[in-house]
Amino acid sequence: MWKWLGLVVVTMMAAVPLGCSEDQGDMHQQIFEAAKPKGVTEDKAATVANLAGDWEAVIENYGTAARFGTYPNAYRITQTGSAFTAIRMKDDPPLTKEAAELGHSPWGRAGSPSLQGEVEKGGFKRVEVVDGSGGRVVPTKGQISEDGKKMVIDNGLYIRVTLTRK
């Protein structure tokens, strides 16, 4: 008799859904929802922009450096984590006669550093222009477009570098 009763109970249990309902009114679903922590966000690692690659560069000298003009170049950016560095892919154009007479150092050569800095979620944490001789680092401010294909780096005094991803 106990065997028959056991079979009947097992058969009845198999026919009863055990909280698999998607119905918000279902008791099991309500218990599940009530047990979820409230106001806690998922811990997702902050992602930073990936600047690595080749970029077309337009270097615009203005203000006190206007005599150096505006000229194109190409930069190659390498990035490790959030830190990045850029090198010139081509020599900067020769100094103008006026700039050479003032005793300015030669422009940057291909392979020399041009930018360095660090990115964070939402943009630059810091960005610096490295002058052609490599001896002077100029703190600047920069913006990265939402699609990550354009950057404008400007120190607000005499140099602006606009980079467009190739």
C-alpha cells in the first residue's frame, strides 16, 4: 500500500510546476524577486578608449608659435593598459628661415616621441605634447570623440594637434 501511495505522490508532484513560471504573480517568482538585493549595481570593469594604431595628424601652431605654421604628419600610438605613447611616422617639415634664425631646435624626426599620457573612462586622464627635440613635455588638454576616431589636443596657448584614425 505504501508503494502505491508513493507512486501517486510522485506522479502528482511531477504534474505541479515548481516555480518555473515567468508570471510575475507566481509565488515563487515573487520570492525570487524579493530576495534580489536592491540598489546594487553590477561591478563591471571600467573600459578605457583604445587609442592604439595609426593616426593622421594635423599640427597647428598658433599664438606665439604661429611662425612655425600648420603641417600634417602621422602618429603611431601604442597603449599598455591606460598609458599610451605616440611617435612621429614622418619627419616634421624643416624649420622656416625665421624660426631657424631664432635658434629653435630642429623639428621632430620620424620615430621620435610626439605625445604621451593616460586615458580613463570618458577621456584623457592626462595628455602631454612632446616637442620635436624630445626634451620638453607640454601638459595639454584633450578630447576624444564618442566614436573614438578623432582627438583634439590643445594646450590653449600655442599648439593644437588634431588626430584622425586612419
